[in-house]
Amino acid sequence: MKSEGLSLRATFMAPILFLTFLAVAGSWPLYHFTASKSIQVAVNSLQTEISLRIADHLEHLLDHPQRINEANARFMAKGILNPEDQQTLETHFLGQIRENPEVSSIYFGNTRGGLANAGREHASDDLYFISTDNFKAGYFSKVAVTEGDQRGKKLLHLPGFDSRVRPWYIRALEKERPVWSDIYFLFNTDKMAISASRPVWDERGELLGVMAVDIFLFHIHEFLKNMKIAENGHAFIMEKTGYMVASSHHEKDCILDGGGAVARASAFKSSCAITRSVAEAFLSKNKEGHVSYDFQKAEVRVGSETYLVSLTPLQDASGIDWLIFVVIPEKDFMGEIRESRQKTLLFLCLILFSAFVSALIIIERVASPILQLHTAAQRLAVGLEPKAISFRRTPKEIRELMVTFLHMDTSLRRYMKDLGREARERKEAASIQKQNARHLQAILDNVMDGIITIDPLGTVDSFNHAASRIFGYESFEVLGKNIRMLMPEPYHSEHDGYLARYRDTGIPRVIGIGREVSGRRKNGEVFPLELAVSRLERESHPLFIGIVRDITERKRVENMKDAFVSTVSHELRTPLTSIRGGLGLVTGGALGPVPEKMQHLLKIAYRNTDRLTIIINDLLDMEKLIAGEMHFDMKVQPLLPLVMKSMEENQAYADNYGVDFVLESLVEEGLFVRTDALRCQQVLANLLSNAAKFSPQGAFVKVGIALLGERVRVSVEDQGPGIPEDFKDKIFEKFSQADGTDQRQKGGTGLGLAISREIMAHMGGEIGFFSEEGKGATFYFYLPVAKESGEDL
């Protein structure tokens, strides 16, 4: 058979053409490389000097607030400054403000939530005092400073201020050392500042409060703008989150968000094309929102211009973690390129000469033995013995190839024999695999629970015999169909949306959580069932396994029990009210004096009637929720005031256990949700009271608020013993107690969490928990965020 293509000798001539092209085409990359090396020497020196100057200036600027805090804390610890004299502290801070023009304000928050503050306005440089009434938590007042350093016109007066819940106060106590706050905007302006704070202890080690100093960031802007960075250089500073700190250009470090509020500008969306290009080319964000980088010096192109980039990290022990970028245009250093052109031309000539010499040697030493090998291969292909091959003047590698070729026939026969044996072994393995598959299917078909598997789009992949018995369908009627056919409304219409949301967000609704749902049989009958869903990866594709159990009979028994409890609750309520009223009159002395021993017994009976009343009220609430008779007044309203009000109303209960509530909110006050305020506070009261009961004396119960997409999560974290592993599945059941002694020691009916779950279900929310035994528990609930504030949706 005649083959197409170039001959061997023609093929060996190709390196000549290739090397020639390489010499011509490679001249510019070599020239560019040589020129770039020359430019880098000059630019590196300049960038290093500029970066050191910026770093030295920032270290001095950021060290000054820490020194002020250190001095004030030392004065206060030694008694030179009286931590209880609010007016003296403000006067002292005012003097320090005048001496330090870069400082925005200096202030001290004591352990009672009070505040003493002196500062200056950014725009006008006017001075002011800020203080709280009686130097404790309460009203917050801001007044202007007169020429005689006296209090002048009142500028602001707000209630509910507590320095102990401010981020600068909490962060300093958590770290127990000097710390920096996050960069923030000054009140009602687009100017940014940053706070340095530190805890203050007296000489006996008792906490006096937290000292803090704020500085303006526009001083860093001015320093960068006044620097001479080559002819067209540029420098900017950013945080590891990607947000801008300062820049030598007139680019904005803040923007207006969708709601019209001032927000910090990201380097990735900077108005400066150079800053934006540097961020996009050399930085990438990780899952935590921080940027990562893996270079020391690099370059970036903006339009037709090339810029050289230098990066210097700036960190300190108090939490500063910034990145300093120095960007210089390459065109400012083009004079170094001329010298590299001569080197490029010389290198081109050497490549051309080497190409011709190499081609001649290859053709002479390689082509001849390869042609012999080609002839021998053709004879072997038609079953003929290969002719004798000459090894004279043959390179070592080609000689070894010829020897290998002569052994090929023997090796091929041996390989064919091995291949036949392997085929038989694979056939036997396939037979064993089929037997295992039949064995597994027999197990699945004989289990009592229904087992159904679906793909990520909801298509049924398998359907065992128990599932056929429960739903009334044969497997062939379900396989390949959407799982919705087994669901009544509203699950039938909403299930595809659940799957789509899980694919987009990865947030599960039922995966890993057993729950009760409703199913629909082939005859249309809707019945209760228990569902457990798990996820399995199969060949890089997820598979969802659902285990279902018909609980019709169990629900019938539960309904009978609920009806009995409801009847008993209603029948007991009226006589119990009469008994409680009568006992109240007797113990209150309305019927005359009672003997001391009888008085003690009557008080015990009266307290037990209170407990029975609470139990009956909880039972009636549960009955109304299950029957759908409880009224819900759903309105759009701000979430934060609801949470704070619930914390205030339950703090007195927590005081009985020596526990304090602490709010850790990551959302703004303008976040609105659609909820029933009274029922929402009922749920919070249950979670807060449980956390207080099970936390040790002196502990803190953390209340957190976090925005997660289109939902907001409210969590209550205690420091108690945690929830036993074998009780987690029963935590939301009625009358559930982790330990029979809990009810006697801690009190409670065991209905609070069950009622809370029903309330959240009626309000369109979710409730859950996570806990590790011995390390406390965190209960949380989700509510959807309202699309519009101030009106009912």
C-alpha cells in the first residue's frame, strides 16, 4: 500500500525551515525579554524606595493612636486620670485632639456602658464633646465646644446607647490587647476613619473600661497624592478583602449602594483603570472574601500601555493587614531597550547558522538507519522475515530501537496470549458483579421501608417493592418520571424549585434531616409519611436517596392522643382557675389568718396551680397551632428592634441564673422581615429562656443576626452541656426532655420547642439547631427578608 505524505528526507529538512522561522519570530521576544530585564533593574529600585517610604509613613501614622491609648490607659491605671470623672476625661481628650490633627476623636467607655468623648468634625475642623447621661448606658448627647472649652449647642441626642455592645469595646475585650476596628464612615459623611482601642485595667487587675482613638484616612490620601512616583506613577492601598484604603489618584474610595447608602469601593470596581486592571490581573478572592496573591513584582497592561507593579504587605500586631501597590509605566524607562537590539540581531545570526549545520548532521546520521527499519517493518506487516539490518554508524538510540523491533514478533504473540486470559478473567468478574447486583436488589426489594432514588432534576432512578406497596404504583410506572407524581400540593408544585435552589446555593431543606411530609397514592389518597433524604456521589454526579415510611396508623394514634389532651386541657382549665383563685385568697389573708404549717402547704398548692396553668396554656397553644386556629398578624417590620426588645424582656429571667444576653448583629437596622411580632417574640422567649436555664452562672448567651441571601438567620448560642446525640432527633417533639431530671431542676413543660417549630412553620420560616455534647448548643430560625420596607406584602 502506497502511503501519502512527505518522504523522510523531506521531513528532516523541516527543522531548517522551523529554526529559520524561530530565529526571525523569536527575535522580538528575546529583545523584549532583554529590555524588560533592564527596565526591571531601574523600576525595582524605585518601587522599593517608594514602598518603604509609604510603609514607614503608615507605621508612624498607625502607631500614634496606639501610643495615645497606651498613655491614657497608663494614666488611668495609676490614678492620674480618674475613670469616674467624665468631664475631666473629656477635657483631657480635647487637649490631645488639638495636639494631633490626624486624630478624629478620643474616647473612653466604662463598664457601665457610659461614654466620654472629644473629637473634631472632618469638614470644618470644629470640636465637640460626646457623653452619656450619668456616665452610664442611656442617652447619648453630642455638643459643640465653645471658645472657652465649654459645652455649647447640642448637636445630637439619641437614646439607648451602651458602649459595652459597640464593636470597638467588644473586640478589645475579646482580644485583651490593643486592636484596630474595621474602616468605617464618619457619621452622615462619605469620609472614612479607623479606630484603635485597648482594654484598661487598674493596678489590681480589675477592668475599668476600653480606651479608643479614631483617625481620619484622608491623611493617607494626601500623603500618597503628594508623593513623586516616577513621571506617571501611581500608588494605592487596599485591604485583603479587596476594599480601597487610599490612592494617589483622585479615584473615589466610596460608592452609593442600591439603597442610596454610602459603601466602600472595591479595587475590582475602581473608577481608576490602572487600579482596576491591577486587581483583576493579580488578585483573586477566596470563599472568606479575602484576596490571595503569589507574586512579588509583576506587570499589567492597560490599553496599549504596560505598567510594572510592586506589592508590599503591611501588618501589625493589632490587626492591620493591608496591601501597598506601587504601579509605574514601562514607557518611563524605554531608554534601556536600544542596547538590547544589537544583542538580538547577533543571536538571530547564530540561530540561522546552527539550523543549517544541525539539518545536515541529522540527515546523514539518522535518516539512513530509519529507512532500513521502515523496510523491515513493511516485511513484518505482510508476515515475512525482516532482512538483515546494518548497525554501522548508527546512533545508540536508533540501534536500540532496531534490536527492540527484532523482538517485536515474539512479544506480540506473548501479549496476545495474555490478552485472551485477561478477557476470560474480565468475563468472570462481570458475572460476579451481576450476581452481587441481583443480591443487592433482592435486599432492597425485601426491606420494610420504601427506598427511592432520584437525580438532581427529580427524575426517579429506582423504586423498590416496599415503595410500590406504599404508593400503589408498579416500578415501571414511576421509573423515569418526576418524583412530583408522588406528592400532593403544595409539594407537587414547589419541589422543582427546592431542587433548583439546592443546585444554585447548596443549602439543603431536608437532606440529612428526618421529617414528616405528605404523600399521594395512585388512587389519589393523601397520607402522612416519614421521609429521610441523603446525598450520594455516583461517578461525579449526585444522587439523592429517599427512605419513606407510611405513618398513617401512627398519626391516627397521635391524633387520638392530641384529642384526649385537648379535652382534658379544656375541662381542667375552668376548675383549675377557680382553685387557683381560692388558694390565692386564702394565702393572701382574705379569709383571715392561717396557721403557719397550713400556710406553707397552701403556698405549695398555689405554685403548683401556676405550673398547671402554664402547662394547660401550652397545650391549648399547641392545639390551636395544629388545628390552624391560631391567628397570625403578619406585617413587614424591622427585625433588629424585635430581637432587642425580646432580649430586654427576658433579661430579668436570665438574671435569676446569673446569665447575660449579648447581641452580635451583622445586619443594619433597616433590615425588614414579614412576621407576626408577638409570635416571633414568643419563639425568641423560648430560645432565650432555655439558653439561660442551661448556661452556667456568669456565662454569656450570644444572640446573632446574619443575612444569608434572601433570608435572615437569628441564632441563640448558650454555653451549656449541649444536647446528647441520642436525643437530637427528639428535640422538637412534644413533652421532650433530654433528661428526666431537667424538668424538676430547670422547669418547663417540654412543649416550648414544639410550639416554636409550629409557629415558624405557620410564618413561612424554619427552625433548627446544631450542638456538640459538652460544648453548648446553638438554636436558630430563618425568616424571609421583606422586599419592601414599611408596608405589608
